[in-house]
Amino acid sequence: MTTFWPWKSQLTFKVIPFAPVPSMLFNMWYCPFPIATWLTTGSITDIALMALNFILSWLIWMPFFRTYDKQLVEKEAAEAEEDEDDDWSF
């Protein structure tokens, strides 16, 4: 999977001229990505490419986040059930 991103970049920048290669160095790392993308390239297509990258990353990572969340919910439910069993209140 790690070889996908360079391949995708080569495809979108060189083979299919979808988005221009950034023409300047942008040192404001704390600036939000859509704004930094616009300032370095001046192209709407680069913002679309950035959104596509975000969506693809989200689709790749979401199953892992959901699995981890499910594990935490099950652990929390087991701890809550254990706490109910230990409840001595009248």
C-alpha cells in the first residue's frame, strides 16, 4: 500500500496534468491544508486532489478505527457489568 501514493502523485502531476506541482516552499506548517494548498499552487484542482487523498485515507483507515472502537466498547461494557456485580448498595 505504501507504493500507491508515489504512483498516484506521479499519475496526477506528470502523466495526467490534473494538478500542477507546487512552485514554492510554504513554511507555515500550521496553516490548514486547503489554504496552504491554494497558496502554494494557486490551483483549485490541487484542492480537489487533496480532498481525494483525504477521502482515500479515511476509507483505508476507517475499518481499523471501527475495530478499535468496538474493542473499547466491549471492554467498557465488561467493566460496567463487573461493577454492577460488585455493587453492594441497598
